[in-house]
Amino acid sequence: MSSFIMYASAVIAVAVVVFMLIKKMDIKITLFLMGIILMFVGAAIGNPIGGADYASTGAMWLDPLKVIADQFKSTISSAGFIILILGGYSAYMNSIKANNVTVSVLTKPIAKIKSVYILVPVVFLLGNLLSLVVPSASNLAIILLATLYPILIQAGMSTLTAAGIIATTATIVPTPLGSDNVAIAAELAQTAEFAGMTATDYVFRYHAIVSVPTLLLMAVVHYFWQKFCDKKDGGKANALDKVEKVEEIPGGPLFRVVYAILPLLPILLLIGVFAIQKLTGVKINISVEVATLFSFLIAVICELIRNKNGKDTLNQTESFFKGMGGSMPIVALLVAGTIFVTGLKSIGLISALQDAMVGMQGSGMGFVLPLLLVGLTALIVLLSGSGTALFFAMVPLMVPLAAAAGISVFAVSIPMGLAGNLLRAVSPVSAVVMIVAGSVKREPLAVVKRTAIPMIVGTVFMFVLSMLLFL
């Protein structure tokens, strides 16, 4: 009877979460509530709430709330703090207009390239580079539509080709500043095998060897696919629609160079330190948060020099702390995912899944778990347009499930994380596709037609490469 209750409650809980994702409702509260309900279900069938090591409050009905409070404390002191710092820095870069300068500096050389189809892979790769500065796919698309889209149209590129490229600019660029990479690295750092792992280690040692070749392949596929689609459309895909211009930031060459670098400074510091360690063997421990805080200090000094007004400069730093607050929903999503998993543990489902995975060890079927998770990710992303919600919810499960299946955790985390970010541009209901489609006066499905083949090819390639490297 308890097995029936376990599976039935798990199916219902997962169905509710999937329904909420598809309906684009706030998933955090759903995960919290379903996690709490599952904990009570687990208690009803005789399992401890919160796991065997959990110290009860003495009142069972309060225990789930204590689990949530404890998890917030744990998350904010690790991955959550890094995410808050990154959110603050990004907000400050927006406040001082450094992001606009970076986009302007990097996109201006595009106007000098005369071959329309050579522009396709160049703009795709450049756009992915810019996602380091503007991590939100929607925000990056809005900026590129205002700055780069008119240039591409004037160069003779078709409207749908330009739209297809811009809709796929924020995908899988390897960055230790990405909240998904921070989250999985923090989870791995708690294990004995990967103790102390940083987001930099995770990205440059594991993520990049899959994501970089995938990006290069997608750039090539984009070239041939857009050329094929334009030929099929008979050159009738052009339209000189006007879009709103992004504010031009005045300043001399030195200002433009310095302020173009500032948004990229944390990643440049992390790459530089990582390279020094590899080349010289010198041990320099610089974390993402230290690199970001150092960059913030440099940015404040630059603002003091530029404005020559200490009061205004210091007042503007308030945007950093407001940006930290703006990143709190990501931290809450991480905690909510963990609470949901705790609920699944309480009813015994995780143990049952681990036992099932153990049965697969040595059977040559180690790819089944990653394939199932990538397939589930694809389904949720295509129906809901959300690329990362499911990944964050699954972060606490990746290590135990991979261990039970006898495979590397990277064979799970990398394909699942990359699939969500790639397939977002294939969903006609995703925010980035709808923004691009609305801006260029085209139907979302017309834009998806231009994004689908490059992104699907990229997804298949990265999955196969991940299996070859990590299984």
C-alpha cells in the first residue's frame, strides 16, 4: 500500500509542477507547496520528514517550515550568495550604462562586413559572447534588435535570417557567471569526490569542452540553414521595420575601451587566473564572488574619475544592492527545487529511483538516465518556454541519481543544462521568440522555423559528445 501511495503522490506532484510550468505560472510557490505536501505524505506512511538526520522542532506540522528555513540558510551561504553578487554587478553595469558601451563597441565592426551570409555565424557567435554581459535571453534580444538588427537589414540580410540569429544569441556560452553553472558547481562542491569545486572549475574543465564545439557547429549550421531558407522563400523575407534605438553613450576612446571591458571584467579575471594556474602551477584562489566584488570596486573608481562627484557616484552604487535583491527569485527557485526533492525523498521515491539506477550499472545502458532527463527538459521547454526552471529543480538529484546509475554526474548535468538553454529558442511560447517575432512583425512559428534546425542539431551533437566524454 505504501508503494502505491509513494508512486501515486509522486506522479500527481510532478504532474502539478509540469502543468504550472506549461501555464507559465510562478513555479517557486508550487515547488514549495508540493514539497511540503509530500513531506506530510511521507510522515503519514512512517518516513521521517526532512530525512534521517533532520532535527525535528517537536511539532510535526512545523517541521516542513524548518526544513525550508534551514535550506534558505544553507543556499544563501553558498550558491545563493554568488548569484546575489552577480545580480548586483549586472544591475550596476546597467546603471552606469557600461553594458550599452560593450554592445556598441562589439557590434560596430559588423557594419564593415559586406557578405551577408558571412555575417550569420559571426553575429551568432558575437551574440553568444554578449550573453556574458547580458545573461537574460530576452533582454539581450531587445538590445540587439535595437542596435544590430537595423545594421543587418541595411547590409541586405533578410528579416527572418536576422530574427533567427538574434533569437539564438543567448544559449550555452561557457561562463562561471551563469546561475545554473554556479548552482551545480555548489552542489558538486559538497561531495567528497568534487570537494571545493568552483564554478570556474566546472565551466572550464567540463562545460566548455562540450559547449564550445557545439557553438561552433551551430554557427556553421546557421550559415547553411539560413541560406537554404532564404532561397526557399525566394528573397521575399525582407522588411525594413523600424525599431527603437538604444541610447548612445557619449565618450572618448579611453572611456569606451574601459567601459566596454567593465561588464566583462569578472569573467576576464577568472579566465586569466585559471590560465595562470594551468601554465605556471601557481595556486591563486579567486572565487566568482571575489572577482565580481573586485570588478565592482574598479567600476566605482572609474565612475569617480569620470563624474568627479563622489556623492552622486556613491548614491549610484545603490543599484548594486537593489540588483542583489532582484536576484533573490533565482535563489528562492533553488531552495524551492531542493524542498520539492526533499518531499520526494520523504515519500521514498528517491531511494526507489536510486535502486532502479543501480540495476542499470554495467548493462551498457548508462546513457538512459541522461537521455530521459534531456527528453523531459525538451518537453517542458517546448511547451512552457522556460529553459532553466526544471534544471534548478533537478540540481539536488543529479549527484545521487548519477551515482546510483554508475555514471559521471557530468553526463547528467551538462546535457540537461545545455538542452534547456538551447531548446528555449525552439519554443514558440518562449519570451525571447515572442519578443523577436513581435519586433520584426512575423509569426513566432516563422522565427522558430529559422531557429529549430541549428538548435536541434546542437542539442543532438552536445548530447552525443557528452556521452563520449563522460560516460
